[in-house]
Amino acid sequence: MGSVTLNTPPTGLPQLPEPDLLQLLSPEGTLSTEHDLDPWAVEVTPELLAELHRHLTEIRRLDTEATHLQRQGELALWPPLLGQEAAQVGSALALQEKDYIFPSYRENGALYLRGVDPLGLIRMWRGSTFCGWAPSEHRVGAQQIIIGAQSLHAVGYAMGAAMDGEASATVAYFGDGATSQGDVNEAMVFAASYQAPVVFFCQNNHWAISEPVGLQARRHIADRPWGFGIPSMRVDGNDVLAVLAATRRATERARNGGGPTFIEAVTYRMGPHTTADDPQRYRPEGELEAWRAKDPIDRVEKLIQRRGEDLDAVKNASQQAADALAARIRSGLAQSEEPGPAELFDHVYAEPHSELERQREHYRLYLEQFGDHSLPARSDAAALSTASGTDH
Amino acid sequence: MTATTTDRSSGQGQPAGAQTVTFSRAINSALRDALEEDPQVVLMGEDIGTLGGVFRITDGLQQQFGPERVIDTPLAESGIMGTAVGLAYRGYRPVVEIQFDGFVYPSFDQIVSQVAKLHFRTRGDVKMPITIRIPYGGGIGSPEHHSESPEAYFTHTAGLRVVSPSTPQDGYDLLREAIASDDPVVYLEPKRRYHAKGPVDLERDRPSMNAAVVAAAGTDVTVVSYGSPMTTCLQAAEAAADEGTSLEVIDLRSISPVDYGVIESSVRRTGRLLIVHEAGLTGGVGAEIAAQITERCFEWLEHAPVRITGFDIPYPPAKLEHHHLPDLDRILDGVDRVMDRPNSQSAADTHGA
């Protein structure tokens, strides 16, 4: 007992093999075959590479633009996704219109590709709203800040879609830190129990704020789902082609009634957790440089170059799209109006609530004394401010 | 289907369409009728299907509606609540059973951070018409975690509505209204009264879920309660009447929001307010009602509001619970206090309520 430490491996127990890291596009820009992904891989045409490059570049620009806006005081906070572009582009492009996604706060790139107005994303982090789009319109749930809570929402939504007989996939996005949460584990239990058509898409970016993934997982995260009866894939998350193929495989399986699948996309958070974080306090020396060599955009460019295609033309087109996106964000932000005090009270409840109406009316009267009419009167407010018995 | 019936104190006999059933049967009927009327209603919970629930509240429903609409879930309360949120995103109206009051806490994060806030977060785009059924309260000799009154956690949470019936009729009516509501509703079932019988008219025009009712009319003291202690309060009204004191007993039905209009108009007549609940004193529903009525009816009050509640203790072992639960004598002692008559505290605490 005395010589056994926490780090002593168990003896006499069967050792599980390490899961493969599935990859189609290497950091050097070479393509390879991968038995587990090839049937779902898309044909790599010059047009596809140009499209992927544009999406990756746009998202990186969205991210850096938002980071700059935060530094300029326009945003309260921003959670950078720098380095995770391929994981978000590859997964989002695999989705069909009927599919539904439940994102965490860092999926701003995937949401942009899903058609969410980038200004809606920006306004959330500006502090103007908690959700800058209508989830029902884009089939994108509100960004979730409680770590892992959305994984259960995805499973419930998928159960409902299956009950409705709809051939769709629901995707839960979360990070490596979330896999420690009870909700993510319960989500896997429920998904397996009901064979829910859900895809758990975990971006293992190696850091949960300051805590390295090794603190939360003694084995690869992709090992865990098997214990719940859920097959999983461990994918190079900086390889947009591999992520696209893996997500196509998992969503197709869901739509065909095959049940849940787990994808661990192995990537790296090149920036801080949020603009309020300082990774220099915890990130080991050399780690950033090692991952810079695996950059998701660089390897697409190397592939284009290797194939003898016109890289400059692709880069120019992507740059123009990114510039247009940045201009759209800046002009949109300049024109956007901030919410008034009515937003405090609207939508807390779907149906009339006598006590909240009373508080609203009291605040209206308070503002009125300063000549502030920004909180409009409700027609029934007078009745509610007195002893009136019941509402309705 | 709402009406403004706010008085059940007139003492008329059993209405024509009513039948006498137990509280638990009335809840079962509400679930059955809701499942029949709305295909978006689904029931979720532990042991609610094959077994029919540990209290048999969902007896026969899975046989009638199938395992996709009456869903036996894994034993994970957060999992139940979180998947209910996803189903609500999809347009369903989940009715979730939490097996016992003390088992709700693993789902507390999903209730407070998701169920209560998603309508606000999405500015009305996503509705959360989830009904959370919780058998609550003590008096049944149970082990720890089976007798709690957690209502104040939920009444303190913006975005939730909280109701608790005290009669089989309200057991039916409030649950139908809760399931029909586009807001999330915590529906607290007084499990001590599951076997109590009363008239239930399934067809009547249902009062608003938000409406309090005068359960017994009176003139000297306004007694406000909800759930299990309502029965004791009505017994107290009879006992007090024998001694010449007239209690007006108000059944809140909804404890968030509270129907203050009914309480105010009563207190303006009686000038005295007594609040009774099983949950602990500090930060309880009674604290808020005492504060609100003091603010709204200060000039009419003849005495500070008095609260008869459980103590600020963890719910005690079964052999001690009779000390903790407000009983007839403690309520009558409270009546004496609010009437400024000699009472148990007279000698000890001249500043006491």
C-alpha cells in the first residue's frame, strides 16, 4: 500500500487500447485515407477547399474582430475560439436544415455558419441581450453558460424529434471540462436509454479555464461514451475534413434511427478562456508553438498549394468575405439600439403575473418623476396596483 | 376555462356533476384528461409507468397512453428536468414527477437556471410549459428527505409559478391549469392528504390558477395557508367558533404569485393576520405575505402579523415531527397572540408578535 500512489497504474487488469486519432488532412497538408471516415468523406474539389478556407477565415475574423471590440470597450466579454475553427466549421457544415443544435458559449463560429446574424452574437457579449436570435428560426438553442447543461436539452429535443417521427439529428456542443459535469453524464445515460438521435460533439481544447484536460480525464474523453453504450470517435479537431466526415457519419446515424454518437474533436484553445483570462499564468511554455504548427487554416492552404491550385485567389476571396463580415459587424453595432426598461419585465412570464406587473408599474411611476417615459404604461396597470383580487 | 369563483365558504352541498374521490384519484384524473386532450402532454418520472408511481398517482396511465407518453426515466433528477427542457424546446408539455420533495435538489440547477429563465433568455421565443409535480410536506412518518417543504426556493425564483392544492377539487383544477399554462409551474402535492376524499366536478368552469379562495368566511382573524395545513386551519376555525372567535380562512392555492387582493380585503375587515405553513419560518412564504400585507394594510392592522410555521431546522426524524408541524393547538395559540389575548408567549416575550 505504501508504495502505491494515485499515479500507479492498475496491475492485473486488462488494458484498453488507446483510441485512434482519426485524420484526413495532416498539418503538412497531405491527404490520407481513414477507414472509419472514408465513406462519409466528401470529394475534395477546388471549390470545396475554397469554401472551407472562406468559412475558416471568416470565423477567425469574427473572433478577432469581437476580441478587438471587447478591447475597445464595445463588448463586455468575448470567449475566443481561435484555433478551434476547423472543429466548428466541419461540424456545422455537416448539418441539414431540420437538425437542431444546442451550443455552449464558445460556438460562435458554428452559429454563424448556421445562419445566426453575427450582430446577434455580438450583442449577447455586449450585454444587450441573452440570446441575439430566435432559436426557433435557426434551430439553434440559446448559448449555454452553465457548463454542460445544454447536453440534456439536446437529448430531450432529440427524443421529441424521434417521437414526432422526424428524421433529424440534434447536436450538443460542449468542451472537455463539461465532461466532468453530472448533466453530460446523465445526458449520455438518457440518450442511450431512449436511443435518442443525438450527437455529442465535444471540442477538447485542452483547457477548462486554467485546468488542463488531464486533471479531468485520466484517459481519452472518447473512451467514456462506450461505457454508456454510445459509440465514439476521436477526431483531429484541427482537420476540417475529418471533422466534417465524422459529423456526417454521426448525424446520418442519428437520422437513420441508429441512436447517439459521441465525437471528441481534439483541438486547442490558442487564446484565453475569455477576454478576462490570462493564460500566461497556467499555460506551459512551448505548448502554444506546438499547436501553432497544427493550425487548421494553414493546413488547408498547404493542401491547396500542394495541389497546384491558385492559393492567392482563394486567400483574396476569403479576405474579402472576412472584411465584409467585419464591416457588417461594425456598422451594425453602430446602428444597434440598446434595450429599454420594458425588457426587464417582458418575457419573464408568458402569461400575466400580478406581482411583477405591480413592480413594473411602480418602476414606471418612479421613472416618470424624472420625465423618463421609457417604460410605457400597461392598460391594466392601474387595476393591478390596487387591491383588485385576482388577475385574468 | 376560467371563472372568478373565489369563495367556497358558502356551504352549499355537493354540486350536481361532482363525485366523491380521493385526492390522489383527482390528480390521476387530471393527468389522464390532460393526456387525452393534448397530444403534446407527456409524463416523465421515476417509477411512474409500470408501477404507476410510488404513490400510484399515475396508476394505469402508461397502459392507456403507452411508454412514449408516460415515460419511466433513469434515476437522475437533473436528467429528467434537462430532457424535459429539450422536449419543451420541441413544443411538448412535459409533466415531470419528482418522487419526493427532498429529491428535487439534484434538478435544482436545471429548474432555476434553465426552466425558469429560458423564456426570458430567448425573449419569448422558447416557452417552457413544464409542470413539476412534487409530493411535499410531512406527517406520514417517513425517513429523511421524504417530508420537506421546499416551496420558498421556488417562490424566490423569477420565472416559476408555484401552486399547491388543499382539496381534491383543486387537486384536479390546479393541475389542469398548470399543464395548460405556458409558464413553468411547480405543483406541490400535499402527500399527507392523498387519501382524503372530497367532491370533484371534472366539468366545472375552473377558477384561475392565480386566484386565492375564501375557504371559511369569518370576521375576527384572517388565516392564510395552503396545502396540507389548510385542513388543520379549517379545524381551528371550527374550534375557535366554539369559543366565540370567527376566523376567515383563505386558501392561497397559488403561492407564486400570491393573490394579495383577497388577503387585503379580508385583513381590512379583520385587522388581524395569521399565516400557517409547514416550511420553516425564516425567508418563508409567510415572511413575504407578512411584509406585503404590513405594507399594504398598515393602517388597518390591529396587531403585527403572526406566523405559525415549522422551525428553522432540518426536517426532524418521524418520532419528532409532531413537534415541528403546526397543529390545531399551535394555530389556536397563534390566534390568541394575534387577538392580544393571553397566550403561550405572554409571560416570556412582551415584544413578541
